[in-house]
Amino acid sequence: MKTTIKREDLLSPLQQVIGAVERRQTLPILGNILLKSTGGDLTLSATDLEIEMIASVDSDGNEDFQTTIPARKLLDICKALADGSQINFNIDENRVSLTSARSRFTLSTLPARDFPSLDEIEVQQTFEIPQKLFKGLIEKTSFAMAQQDVRYYLNGILMEISPSSIKLVATDGHRLALSELALESGVNEDRQIIIPRKAVLELSRLLDSGDGLARCEMSQNHLRVETGSLIFTTKLIDGKFPEYQRVIPVDGNKVMQVERETLKHSMSRIAILSNEKYRGIRLTLSAGNLSIQANNPDQEEAEEELQVDYDETDMEIGFNVTYLIDVLNVLGSEKVQIKLKDSNSSAIISDSADESSLYVVMPMRL
């Protein structure tokens, strides 16, 4: 069986699906991609048993065949070949030969019948969302996801869908990120799902910043996202996400507004001399002024003062500076607003002109 594919036509879908291929696999076939031609349509499939990606490929061949090829070796070969070159595939029972100009490669294959696929999903709800808006929601919240937390339901992101909005929420127990988008989703009832961390990061990579739509299908245990020539499917986390509304302070009566870039750069400088393990800084607020201070076990200190919009009573509060900088990095506004109650209560950080995204950061004892 033979087929011919342009290098660029193969490289792009390969780079899309490679994220599902783990470098260390329990099953050797999970290091391969499934190359399948049916009725002239050629697809590449990759899976790690938790997520699955299927990408369509333009090809000149129309023979029906299927085989599995080592994914990263194929990707490296495609990257190394010259732009505009053609790749000829000659597929035997347990070998595949690739020729391009004067280059020839022979790769071992594994039987396509052994390639695993995720369970068929019974679609319960469907909605569409512009890819750039979906990508934006993920980028504004995903940094607050937990990593390998024993509370497995925190190792992902909560997607809350209602007939009129889509909301993403992430928390690691020390901070919380929430972003909401007003959208006529078309779903007829509210639904919550938890998307695993790896799937969230892959979606952020795969979604386009253009105006194309992402079609999302939800079943009891899966989320499927279709974007043009790519079908992305992930298992969902089976667990109950915390009642996040309960950790969002509602009685913060001290409001500070400050230039976002100015605050971010000041905190980045002060963080240099913070404790490397705890990353704590102290904020001291007085009328029109913010003092940022840090010290470390080597008796080194840093301090910087900023002019801010603040006319409440004086107060001191400590935070992990990394958490604050993470928030300032994803907010795109000129000014940020920070609501505080006292030195023992969490702060709410948001765009001073738009509260569709908000961030809760717990204080530190210094």
C-alpha cells in the first residue's frame, strides 16, 4: 500500500496530535500514532488513554489502509526534511518506508488492531464557542490549577455551562481564578464538568486565536472539542469541585486601584530578595501610598513605594508574591483593583473596569 503526502500537510497535524503521546508509556503502542486511510480520507490519531486527538491530513493516495508508526520519530523526520518536499509512504505488514528526494527511512510498525481508542461517547449537550474566546478563558484561569494534588478534583479546571454563559474556575487551595463569558450557549440546563490538567493545557495550545468556532460535545464522562480538521476528546475528572462561591469574599471594604504594569514590575523587583521557599512579601497601605517589602534568611531586604488610589484606613497584609504576579500577568487592563478587608482575609483582584474575571489570593502570615 502506497500513499504520497506533502511534508507541510503532514507536519501540521502531527504537531497537533503529538501532545497526546507520552514520552514514557506503559504500552509500547501508545508511543505510536495511528495512520488510517478510509475512502481517500487520511487521519492521524494519538492517545494516552486519557485524551485522544484525531487530525485530518491532505494526501494524494486513496488506498484504504491502517498502521501505527512511532510518533516522535516520524515528527523528527518531517521536521528534518526540506520545505515543500513530498513524502512517499510504502506500507508493509510490519514496516513502513518513507522516501523523500534522496532520503529513505524505514520504521517498524505495530498492528493497527491493537491501537486503543476512547470509549464511544453518548452526547448529552452541545454548544459552540469562538476558539479565541475559549482560549482566552483558559489562559485567564489555568495558571491556578493544582499539580498532582491528593485532592484530585483540583488537578483540572471547572467548566460551568448555563444557557446564557460559560464560566471557568481553577483553584489550588491557596488562590482561585474565575473567568466568565456571556454567551448564548444553547444548552437547556446548567452543567458542571471538571477538565483534567493535561487536557486544559493541550486545549490552550490547540485552540486558534482566530474567529473559527469550536464545537463542544459533552457526555457523562467525556468532553469532545472539534476545531476544523482536529477532533480532541478527553475523559473528565469524576469528582465534586469545591463550592468556590464560598471562598470569594463579599465584604472587602478597602479598595485600592493601581497601574497594573507599575505594580507588576515593582513586585518582580522586590521578589528578588524574598524568601526563596515561601516567597512572602508585605504590603503596607496608607492614604495614596503602597509600600512593598521583602526580606530573606540572609538578612537582606528590599522595599519600594508606589502611589495608588487608596483612601481607607492603614493596614498591613502579606502575600505569596508569585501568586500576585501570576494574576497581574493574565490581566490585560491598564489598572487593577484590589479589594481587602483585613490582614487575615483573602484579597480579590480584578480589572478595574471589567469584573468578568476575578482572582482570590489568600494572605500569608509573615
